Amino acid sequence: MEVIIVDRPEDAAPIVAEAYTRLLTRKPAAVLGLATGSTPLGVYAELIRRHREEGLSFAEARAFLLDEYVGLPADHPERYRAFIEREFTGHVDFEPGAVVGPDGLAEDLEAAGHAYDQAIKAAGGIDIQILGIGADGHLAFNMPMSSLASRTRLKTLTPKTRQDNARFFGGDITQVPTHCLTQGLGTIMESRHAIMLGFGRGKAQAIRECVEGAVSSHWPASILQMHPHATVVVDDDAASQLAFTGYYRATYAGKPTWQGI
Ligand code: GLP
């Protein structure tokens, strides 16, 4: 696991966007794993800028969302499918139908989860999976105590996560769905490169537990310690409880540019 500490959240965007640029240059038909939440928005803005100003193209790429609320109507603005289109994919050149998410309106949610894992596999697997992290260490919507080997499936959101996400629903927790379909931790672990971002003091404990604590379903993102290619990008605040910051900083400062992340 590589840990990169940046001064400010906005400093993470070019570092992460460069990994996408290298991937799409080498493999235009790459498969991207996309996350919602506020954390990746700076990266998406930088990718949009590179598309507009530097010709970065997603025309041959495909994308899979991490998760989706269950039961939100197809035209609801807070469906993750709508969110990602508004914040990222609608501003670049993905082909129609190239961006998909778990079907939170399926009648058979178990089958929909299974079909989603199959679709990722059929696409050749995810090349870069971008991830945020919940204050309780959740990854996608894998709440604490999720199976570390889980696949895309139905999950119940914790009251804390519903409270955290109420800000997108006019501050009204009763409007936040109770269930979701989410890629499992086992699904996420099959991505070839996992990049997790965490910003702000509210994420500091989760970052400490997941990066330097024991691998445990109590802190779901700790499973990334077992990932062969995981990069964690945090700002000073989110890194404030880490023990080995000197080592992380020195390692990244001494890294040759050609190596990338
Ligand atoms: C939701 C999403 C997660 C995201 C988390 C943190 O629970 N399902 O993928 O990591 O929110 O959100 P934010 O980035 O806004 O802090």
C-alpha cells in the first residue's frame, strides 16, 4: 500500500488524474471503477479539464459505479447514476451505455448483484477503481462488519451513513434510502489498481485504522492492505493520526516520476 500525503485536497487531483491519463494512453478501452460522494469530485474536475484542454478521451472506455441506492425513482437527482453523469461522465466523451451502475430498481436484487459482478468480469475487470472512505471506514456501501470476501449485494445502510448522506437529501434523513446495492469488498479487491482518497479530520480515525490498524471487517477499508496495488491519497488533516507519516512523505518525495502511482 502506498500512502501519499498532500497539503490540500486539491493537490490530490493531478496525481490521481495522471494515473488515468497513463492508463487511457496505454489502454484506450480501459475499464474504470467510479465512486460517488464528495471526495473524488476534484479528480473528476481535473479529468474533465484534461478532456477539454488536453484531448484525454474516454470514447473507448467503460465505467462501472461502485454502488447505488435501492428504490430511488429513475429520475431522482440523487441516484448515483444521475450523480456521476452530472459530476463527471456527462462532461466527457463516454459512448452512450458505457457507464453502468448496479440496478437499484431491480425486482430481484440478489440476481442484479450477481449480474453486476458478471458484467465486470465480462468487461475484463476494472483497471482503476477510485474510492472514497466513510468516517466509519466503509468502502462503497460496505458497512462495518461486511464480509471481507463479499460480492455485489444488497446492504442495509447504518444510521450514521444515512445521517452523513442526508445533506444530499435536503438534510432530511427520512428521505435517505435504507438499502443499497454495492460492490462487495471481494469485488473491489479484484480491481487491478485501487486508489482511495480521504480528506479532512473527519476521516483521520478511519484512515489510521484502515491504513495502519489490523485488517478487520470492523474497518472495511482495511482490506486494501491485502490489495497488490493500492494507493491511498490523503491530505494533512486526514493523515493527522497516522504514525509513519515521515516514511510515507520520504518515499513519495524520492519516487522517480516515470514510476507513477
Ligand atoms: C457514500 C459512498 C461512498 C463514499 C462515502 C463518503 O457512503 N457510498 O462511496 O466513500 O459516501 O462520502 P464523501 O466522499 O462525501 O465523504
